Amino acid sequence: MFYAKNLPVWERIARVLGGIVMVFWGLLGPGLAGTTLGLVVAAAGGMTVLTGFFGFCPACAMVGRRLKTQAARTNV
């Protein structure tokens, strides 16, 4: 495995649901549909869905966030 999951299950579910809302709001939302800002919101939502789906967040990894089970295995 190239990465270790660093998101708990509840956060993964929240990221997937929140990301889906962001994608639809960015593409179909009032005042955002077809604008550059709408596309940026939709792209950010897509990345949020991907981090939730894979269970790995690069930003969390950069600050050293780990799941409690990983920390116990590495004696940290």
C-alpha cells in the first residue's frame, strides 16, 4: 500500500456527502452555474469526495495526523 489511511470512518462519510453537495452546488447552484467560481467549487468538492473515498488526506498527512490504530502500531 502506498498510503496509510488517516481519516476515521465518520469523517470519510462526512467528506463524501459534503463533497457531493459542493459539486452539485458549484455546477447547478444559483449564481454559480457556468461561472469560474462554480467550477472551482465543483473541483474542490470532487477532491473532497476523493479524499473521503480513499480515506487519505494529504494535508492531514503533512501535519502528521494518524488514526489511533496506526499510532498504537508505531508506538507513538
